[in-house]
Amino acid sequence: MRKNLTMKYSIIVLLIFNLFLSSCDYLDYNEKDYLSQDDVFSDLDRVSGTLVGVYIGLPSGFTQVGGAMLASGSDDAVFVDDINLVNKYFNGSWSPSQPIDSKWGYYEVIRRANRFLEEVEKHEYEQHLYDKDPTYDVLMAELERKKYEARALRAFYYFELAKRYGDIPLITKVISIDEANTISRSSFQDVIAYVVSECDAVAPNLPTTYVGERLAETGRITRGAALAIKAKALLYAASPLHNPQGTTSAWVKAAEAAYDIIDLGVYSLNNNYSSVFNNYSNSNRELILERRQSPSNNFERINFPVGYVGGSSGNTPTQNLVDAYEMKATGLGVDQPGSGYNPNNPYAGRDPRLAETVIYNGSTFKGQTVEVYEGGRNGAPLRYASETGYYLKKYVDPTINLEAPNVTQKEHTWVLFRYAEVLLNYAEAMNEAYGPEDPSIFGKTARQAVNEVRSRVGMPAFPSGMSKEEFRAKLRNERRVELAFEGHRFWDVRRWKIGPETTAIYKMDVQQNGTGGFIYTKELLTTRPFDPKMYLYPIPFSETVINPNMTQNPGW
């Protein structure tokens, strides 16, 4: 999974890119193609290509919804272009016939995985043995491992579908069109049980790293990645949306699954928070699974603040998110007595992760001081000036140049799983199962796990003696801060069933005071509706028309 320092890009990404440019024969066999299915699966090189066709579904969240990040579909951000697709979450046009972020297409990738697993079993690949290929045993071992990779990927896609739609069809073999058009939905719990069983089966057979392998590729499924898929699936299954009775045993399973990753001893937190998102070498031991992308500057064109060449503001953080960053000296929230927060100097003394995630008035970006106030370099009345008073910094590469003729591009990598998330998952599950400070059978308490994450940035430890409810509230805030703009808040709102608590969206109004200073005023920007039906996505209308057994989710 880690990148060889001599390799500029992941082999996986380059293969995916090349396959997109080609005829995609290996990705989706069609009897009209010049190669027969037997031709494809009887050749080891082509078999590798079919596995790339399964990897190709791994998501990237940089421009997930019409160019916007999923954070702009939550109370963490507002996308400046009000006609962007992400705003359908709130303007009433989201429906089964107008889906958003629909991943129903994962069934095609799942079909590729099913076909890969079925077809490779039909061939012995003896030609390499007859040709006295000295790497025959190695090739066969790699082929066996690829089967486990395909199974783990299939489990990942099923989790991604289940977290969106709840009950979904569970298909583990290649089926006909007629079968596909009559299949029924399996329960969410059955799908999660399948995901868990698959990850349990494949994890012991996968390496902890591909460094030192014959093909030192990065971006592949490792043992840690398989365990991370399992742990996240169990966390969601234990959460209020899917565990309304709050069954403790579900949280115990989630805690145990997260601890299995911790117990591997493979991962650790980077010393520097920002280096997690700009260092994709072997030294970044925090990364568990990433989706690497070829060089581009599209994300920067969308998210550079207005006032910078090529910038159009994109995903602008809300005051809601900014308020979540505590005071560094006290560890208290900005609205808590004794926190040390100064509303006249609102960004001083805050959690260091704020400055690594959000560009605010007075920030330095690309060598310039950011001015978000009206008439400022980056404020109204410029077109697409932020309405929230903030711009995005996390994941944005300031070294990219958008000014002709010296326009540059850089590789971008979307983090799917990292060790800090594992610690937070573990802390949440442990608190719900045992409370904040009971080590139970694992030897690490919920409080110890979250304090590891906080100590990385110098934040005070969670205090001892907190109740389960107090710890839960503070941990949810910690998760929001640590994982901002990584695609988690949107789903956390749903699995915790706190949608109605996230409807009021606030901004920071910044005005010059006439003496060289500023007046900061928190104001309500908008109120977004949230209907309980939004906890799950609607099943695409086309599927319910084609398949009479495909029921619709409640409320849709």
C-alpha cells in the first residue's frame, strides 16, 4: 500500500488511466469484442487487467457531487455555485428520478468481481509451467492473493451501497439480466454480516504491505484495509440508524474490529497533521488505503479562493464547522465559560487543525493575506466570493500555479482509511460498549484512544471522569474536527440520526472597523430542510420500474 519512493505514481492508477484510454476489453468482457472471455481469463496479464477493472470503482471525494465535495451536502460547508448538484439535497429536487451521488453503478463493478472470481477458477495457467517460467510459483501465489483482493473490494462496494440505501440486493455470482430484474433486497444487517465474513476470510491471506513484493505497487488492498472495511461496517451497524435499541453487543463487535487494526502494529499517527495529506510516501504510516489520481489542477481551480488566478471558491466551510474547533490552551469549546475565546480575535489560540483546514480572514495563502470582508481582495462583490466568510485549505495544494503560461498540475490522493479514523472509531465503540475509561478486554480505553489523536496537535486530553453522554458529545465534535472534508460528516449525521440538529447554517460576517481592525459577527446564513427519509438514499426510479421486487425506501 505504501509508495516506493522511486515511483512517481501508483502502478494501479497508471493502469486505470491507461485502461480508460483503451477499449476497456479487460474491464468488461463483451462477446462482440475480438477477444473471447476464455482468451481474457486464460492469460495472466489480462487477468491482472480484469482486477484493475474492480479497483477502478474505488471512490475519490474531491469532486464527488457535481464538482462539489460531500461536505457541502452537510453542515460543514456551502458550495458557492447555488445551482450545483449538491444543493439538490436541500432544494427539494432530490428524488428517485433525480438521484444524487448514486452509487448503484457499483453493481457493475461487483459483477466484474464476481466474474473474475468465477473465471480464474476455470484455468490452471499451466503454460507458464510448461514454458519453465522461473516465476511460476510466484505468479500463482500472486493470482491467489488477487482473489482475496477482489473479495475485499466487493465487500467494500457492498458497504458503500448499504450505507446509502440500507437494504440492497446481495449478489455473489454472475447472474443473468432476467435474474437481475427480479432480485429482491437483502436486509442491511445481512449485507453487513456478509461484508464482515468476507473481510474475516480474506484478511489473513493479504500482506500488511506491498513494499518488497515483486511488484511494489501501492493503492492495493492490504490486510489492514480489509480489517478497516470490516471495522467501519460494524461501526455503522452499531449506530443509532441501524441499531435503534442500542444493543451493546453490536458496539462490542465494532470496538473489537477497530482494535484488530490497532493490534496489527503496522500503523501510527504522523507527527504532523498536515503531512497526512501531502505525504504519500512509505514514511506516511497513517494511511491504510488511498485512491491515487493522475496529475491535475481541477480541485484547485474549483477551490482556490476568488481573488486568486483561476480560483472559484468551491466548497466554503461554515461557521458551524469553525465553531467546532476548541481553544488549544483549555480544550474547551468557544461557547463554554472560561474557554479563553475572544470574539474580537476569533482565530487566535484555536485548535491547530483549524488553520490546516480552513482559510479565514487574515490567513496567509500563496504568499498573500486573505481578505474576506466586503471590498477585500477575496470578498464581495467579487463573483463567487464566499458567503460563509471562509475558504477551504485542506487537500488544496497551494504550490499549484493556475496563471498562464506556467500552469502546473500535481498528483492528488484521496484518503479512504487512515489510522486516526480507526482510533476514533474505536473510541466511539468502546464508549458506547463500556464507557470512557473501562479498558475491558482490549487494554486501551476510549479516552486513551481519542487522546492519542489530540496529542498529535497539542490539544489537551479529554478530562477524566466524564459520563458516557459527555464523552459521546465531545468525541463527536473531535471526529468532526479531525476528519473534516474527508467525507465523514455527511454520513455521521445520518448514522447518528442528528439531521434536525444540522439545519441552521451560520456564516461569519467580517467588517472593517475603520481603525485597521475588524468586527466579527456570527450570523444565520440559511436554514436547510431535513426530512427523516433523507437518512437513506432513494432507490433509483429506473430500478423500481424494471424490477417489480425492488421496493422503495420509506418516504421516497
